[in-house]
Amino acid sequence: MAAYAALVSLLNTIDHIQNHPRLSISLDKKQAESLGEEIDFLIEFIEAGYSRHGVTCKEAQVLESQIASAAYAAEDVIESHIVDQIHAGTISLFDLQTVLEGMDSIKKEVMQFKEECGSNELMPITTSTRPRNYRRQEYNTLVGFDEEFTQLMESLVGETFDRKIISVVGIGGIGKTTLTKRVYEQSFTAQYFEIRAWVLVSENYNLTDILLQLLSMRRSQLDSETDEELGELLYVRLMDCRYLIVLDDICCVEAWDKLKRYLPNNYKGSRIFVTTRMRNVSIHLGFPCIELNFLDEDKSWELFCEKAFSQADCPLELENIGREICRKCKGLPLSIVVVGGLLGRSYNSQEYTKSIAIDLLSTLNSALDEDCLNILYLSYTYLPVHLKPCFLYMGVFPEERVIHVSRHIKFWVAEGFIRPNKTQSLEEIAKDYLSDLIDMNLIVKHKSGLNGEIRYCIMHDLLRDLCLKIAHEEKFICTIESIPRGVDRERRIVINEILLEEEFQSRVFPALQSLLLTTRTLGMRIDRCPLPLNNKLLRVFKVDDQSVGNEIDLHEGIFDQVNLRCFVYEAYNLGTFMYGELPSSVSLLWNMQTIIIGGSVVAQSQFWEMRQLRHVYINSLCIFDPPPIDQDDDDFALRNLQTLRRVVNLTWSEDVCKRVPNVKKLEIVINSDVGSTDEYCLSNLDRLSKLESFICSYNDPDGCPSIDLLQNLTFSSSIRKLTLSGCAMFPENLTVIGSLPHLEVLKLITITFVQVDWVPVEGEFLRLKYLLIWSCSDLFSWSAERSHFPVLEKLVVKRMHELDEIPLDIGEIPTLEVIHLECCSESLAISAIKIAR
């Protein structure tokens, strides 16, 4: 909802200015408080949900549009003043009287509207906000496709060892992915297949991306491999293993024809699952298919009750209404789970749930048609207002992309959608919002991290269509393939099509260069094109550069846009190197929160003056040392900074550590050409008392390990995830690491063990859940008992040719779920098989 998002954004902007060390004097305190009260009043009006009450609905929608326009205008005026002051180098008081008069005028219209509606029209009917820490329990019963599930499970094994291809066919929303994922995640499937991989193949697929996902690799790990070379690498990797590959949502035979030659028939019983809504794709594969049909009335009701009431029975007073709602869904599982999820959120009382159900049925009965999109539209209508902008923003991603949760949350924060509270960070609130959307079945969890938190999610394409439709109607986001007339009035512009240089220069660039000051978000995919750098109020700037094999110079003009909050610039294709500099003027970026750059960047010492920074992700970041702390400056620290990745050769002096007191995720890199690691003051890192995830890498062009890195490094006791790479490991180092009280994840990569035997000590690694040992040298034997890793859940061993075996007692650990081996010695594999038995 544009009005709510605009009001919360305006409120956040005022708060950012008032709490800024330099700009706080720009606003009169009493005027700012008065403006905040006006905004709070309007937010309460929007949250009450008056726009869905009888004949006044259209009037309310017009009023909400006016509220959004007023909030946008106020924010434009305030931010323009701030930007002008920054460029002028002077700070002066801004009179908010005109802004207050504008907001007061819209407040009077709202009050008049409420009086005309009368008290009977003022009961909110939106679903309630869940309590903090609430989590709906997940139930994994597959409803209505038991026979198909059995058929798919039986297809995993057979009398012959030929590779088999099994396709699951049905219309969108019928449950193809849900059924296939249920089979994919079975414990038998995980144990039976040595390699499993799942990849989404949509209509606008990218072959490189598909191959990288099948190889479990990132673009940043590669140099200049072609698709052919990646395919050959995949072929070799799969050739000696029994594998299961899922190709989800294939829309054309061309995609299969390009992939199939990299998926060998290795006569080991490998399987390929294909989900598709296109019957011709299934026929082209040449194997029998499993076809999914609509659910019957009984199965529809069973699924509806599971999603609406979990394992409880449907209350008798709701059954007739519920069954009628269910019939309106016409047996389409997606519609059923979305509507069921909507009712499932109304857990305050049966009366509350019943009022929603009655209103739902009334809306469905009054609709001119009952197609899927109209039913799904109700899921948006009844969303709590604070979730609506977050839901609509999900539509900015191309259809084929899985959504990186951590990054997406940063966009929400930068956009100003998240209203702060006193007990949580903005990111924590945003994670709760995301969980709400998952609970309502509007987005789907795709992959979880080692700590159980959701790392990637996906959105069904029908729901994405809904997102884009509503976003365009509400003028919330403009996603375009070309530049239509009127684009200069859009607040958020996203161009998901690749724009080539000639097309960009002649048609698109002039339109973007002429944008008015209203555009706050610009996302684009370009190929050898200049960047539009004239919008002084731009907040979020996201660039996917599709150039191939080029060096990309990061234009300094980007950082002249001092209103930026989030900047993302990534080289999309392999073989492209990006470099640049964060100039001294970055200190003028008064509200910069997130910087993500897929390249090598040098930052001047003014980097340390960016007080609002929250997250920095740069492939290689060299930062100049900060200037000495001014003893009279009480606010010298980057207190909001939570993430700092890939910092190269930085000296961690006491001064530096004091400047990042709240950092949670830190990755440092030390190159071998700069002397002893003692110079980097790594012993001071234990001062980072909030540090949870720490990655430390030593790079040597000849592959030689650092002998003294771990000797000079002191770990913070708060660390939960630790990754070490390229250093020598002494027995005493393992003792220190094992004694970290909160350590749950340990990754040892290219470590050289000084002692060839690893013998853990009792009382170490008491909370370790995940252990990775990858390409470590000089480790020949490992002795351990179940008490040494008492809660270990997953053990991953890769490219360990010298280690003779996994300790058999590891198999006695009651929490152990998975042992995963890749490219290890034969004796190591035999020991793993013994443990599995």
C-alpha cells in the first residue's frame, strides 16, 4: 500500500535527520514533533482499514492516494533541502511550516471522512499482527496427491541402472513443485543419491546461472569459463555419482536440449525430475509423465483446514462458510493454501476469524468471475498494511530468480518500509515480516542456512503476476521493458530486460536522464551503457552489468548522489572485472546504509565518517586507516555497522575496533606480500563483543600457509560461525577454537595441520552443529568420540586425500543427520559407509 509506505518512509526520514550528528540542527524540534504526530494519526487511519467498508470504499481509496501524494511531497521538500545544504557545505534551519500545513490539510479531510462514515463503519477487518516470536508449526502432509507421491518415490529405484527422466505436468498452482520437493527432501532420497541439485528453469532462463546452481558455485568463484566449460565440469562431476537433478518449471524444449548433454547417463541409477506446465515439453522428453489434476471437494477441504486451522478441527460455526470458500477455489491448491493461510493468521478469536470468512465469501460471491488471480487478490486485500509494501516489492525480481532473503531485507530497510520499535533492529523486524508472508503462503521457503534461518525464498509466478499488477495500479513500482510516457513521475523504476548500448543511448538513457526529483529507486540491467547520475534524491540504485570480459570502472559520479541509502553494482557475467574507488566525498552520503559491489574497491579514510552504514559487501575492500579520534567527538563510531565483508590488509588497531563496536559479520583477508600478520593487530579482534560470524583468509599466490596468523589472532567469545582459510593449524589453536562457548559452525578450508593427528579434548566443541573440512593438508588421522562433538548435526568432508577415515564413534552422536563426502580417499569413503550402516 503506497500510502502506508509513504508515511512510514517520511517518519523514518525525519528520524534519520534528527539523529544525524551533522544534520540534526536542520529541523526545528517542536515542528518535527508536530509533524510526527500528524503522520502517526494518518498511519493509524491507514492501519484501521477503512477502505473496504461498503459504498465508501472508492472514496477511501482516493483519500489514501491523496495521503500518499502528500507524504511524497513532504519528503521531497525535506530531502531536497538536506541535499542542497550538503552540496552547499552549510547547515541551516528548515522551516517545516508549509509541510505541516499540507499534512494538516489532509488530516482534516481524513477526520471529515471518518465523521461521514459513522461509527458503524470504523471496525477494522484486516488480519491481526502476530506476537513477536510466534511461529506457526509446519505440517508436511501432502494432501490429495498420495498416489502421485508414491509413484514418484517408486521411480527413484528400478531394475536397471539407466538414467531416467520423470516429468510432473500440470497447470500453474496445481502443486507440481510441492509434490516434487516432498520427494526430494525425503531422508531416503538424501541417502540414496550422492549428489542432489535443484534449479529453477523459467521462461527467461539463463544457462550460465543454471549451470552454476547445479555446480553449487557462485560467479565470484570463477574467472572466465564459458557455458561449454561449465557444462563439461558438471558432466565430469556427475559422471561417477548417482545423482538426482530437479529442473523446476521448464517452459520450453530448448532449455532441456541445451542442458541434457551435460547430464550423463552413467548407468548408476541417476534420475532427473522435470516439472512443467507444458505438455509438449513432457512429450519431448520421451518418458512417461505424472499428470496432476484438480483436487476433489473432500481433498480441497482437507487442505484448506490444514492451512487455516493447522491440526485442529474446523469450528462448527465456520464449516459452512469455509466449505463455500473452498469450493470457490475450484480445487486449485495454490488458491486454497493462500486463502487458508489468510484465515490461519486470524488467531485472536473465532468471532474475528468468522468475520473475515464472511467478508471473504461476500467478496468472492460479488466477483464477476472466479479465476485464480481474483482469488489470490484477496490475499493482498486482507494483508496487514505493514506487509503490503513488502509483498509488492517482491515483484521487482525477474521471474527466474530465487530471492536472497538477507539482501531483500536490506532493500526493505533502505526503502523506509520498516517502522522501528524499541526492542528490535530494523533487520529483525523485517525478518518477522518475511516470516509472516511465508506463514500466509505468499512466498515459499526455498533454502535454509546452517542455523535454520531462511536464506532463499521463491514466489510462485502467479503471485508475482499479482504483485506486478497491483504495484502498477497503485503506482508503487514501475517494472518496464521500455520507457513509457510518464515514467518521470514514478517513485520506483525497475528495468529487468538487458539494455544494450545502442538501444540505451537512443531511447532509454534520455528518459532516465530527464527524470524529475521523485524517483527514489532505480534498478537496471545494462550492457556497456552509461549510468544516469542526475537524480539527486535517488535512494536505492541497483545495477546488474551484463558486460562480458570487460574491465568496469566504477564511476565516481555515483557517489555525488548524496541521498543514496543502498547501492548495488555487480558484474553479472564471468570474466568481467570491476574496480573503483570510494572517494573522499563518500562522507557526504548522509544516509548511506548498504554498499554491495562485486569488484575491487579502495576506500579513502572518509569511509569512517559514514555514520549510518549498516552493511558493506565488497569482493575486495582496501580501507585507508581512520584519522585519529578527536577526544571531543563522542560519536566517532559506526554504531549501525553490522556487516563488513572482504576487508583486505586492514590493521585492527584499538582505534579501528572502537569504530565498529556492533559489527556482527566480519570477513578479513590478508595477502602474503605485506609481511608478518603480527602487523595487523589481530589480537584486538576479541574487543568485538557483538561478533557472530567471522571469516579469516590468508592469500598466497604459491599456496603457502601463514605460519603465524592463528598465533597472532584472538577470537571474540561471541562467535557462532567461524571460517578459516590458508593458515597453519597448531594443536593449541584447535583447543582455543574448540573452547569458544557459542561456536556452532566451523569451516576449515585449505588449512595445513602442523600435527598429523587430530585428537580433540573433552569439553571442546560443545555446541558445534556443522563441521566442514575442505582441502586441508597434512591431516592423516582423526580420533574422536561421541562426547567430543556432542551435538554435531552435519559433517562435510571435501577433497581430503590424506585423511584415512572418519572416527567410527562419530556415528554414535545422536544428533548427527548427514555425512557428506566429495573427492576423498577410498578408505575415508569406506569409513563413512560403515558409519551409515
